[in-house]
Amino acid sequence: QVQLVESGGGLVQPGGSLRLSCVASGFTFSSYHMRWYRQAPGKERELVASIPSAGSNTNYAASVKGRFTISRDNAKNTVYLQMDSLKPEDTAVYYCNTVRGTIDYWGQGTQVTVSS
């Protein structure tokens, strides 16, 4: 079955960087769009970045554009989120996502905390 496993979260100071990874299994990874979402306490889950199957034409939320970079390695079934110039407002649980047909698949999430 479809599995998405995130890693790479942690505690980082403002201005710092983190790289999140999401390893996928159970489907033909190279054929599907992949997305990163985040959810901060008391807030709705929001789309952070997306990348199509071929890896071009990436899209970002306005709040992270210019600071975050989404990429993928189809040979490793992995999607990444490089996060630079982190701000306290980036604190959230970050989730990997894909959609097959009408079904959304989610990982378990990885916590990112930006604090001094």
C-alpha cells in the first residue's frame, strides 16, 4: 500500500536551514505530483509547495517563495523540501502528500520548530 515517510524536522534558530525528506513506496512515484503541506497549532493545514512528476514547474505558497525549494529524486522515490532563512512563523508539522485518483495520502508528519 501507499506509504509516505517524512524525516528531517527539528529545532532550528531563526535564519537557519533544514532539509526535509519524504520517502514514498507502494506506487509508481515518478508518475505522480508530490506536495508538502504544513499545519501550525490552531491553524488549518496549508499547501507549502508542489512538484509535478517530471520535476519542473514547481509552485510555492507566497509565504515561503524564495526561501524554500522543493525537489525530487525519482530514482530514490524521494521528495525534498529545502528550507532556508527560517522564521518562527514556519513552525509547524510538515506533511508529505500525494493524490491517486480521489484518495489523498499523507505521511505521519515531521515537526519543525523555529525558535531562539
